[in-house]
Amino acid sequence: MTESQIITVKKILEGSPFQDSIEIGTPGKGGAIKICGDFSDPAGFETRIYEAVRLRKVTGDLLEGA
């Protein structure tokens, strides 16, 4: 096994570092967003939430123009 294959297998076995999640919105009204993060890092999680909401708005703006 090559070094990159070993690293890939290790990452798969370790799983995601983000075990906590929050879901915002509904699929029928503009779509739902699931944000994964770490509740023990509230500032980092809040940053992820703001970025997800910003990207959701960008997506909505793009779809309105289509």
C-alpha cells in the first residue's frame, strides 16, 4: 500500500471530525441546510453557520436569475 493510500484509509476509519450538526430551513421552502461542526467550539460553529447561510443566499439569488 502506498503512503497516500494509507492516509486515505486512516481518514475513512477515523470518520468526520464534525459529529454535531444543526439543520436550518425546510426542503419545501427554499431548501434545508445541514451544518456540521463541533459544539465544543461555538465560535467555529457560528462561523460555519454564517458561511452556510451566506452560500444559501447566493444560491437563491442565482436561481432567481435563471
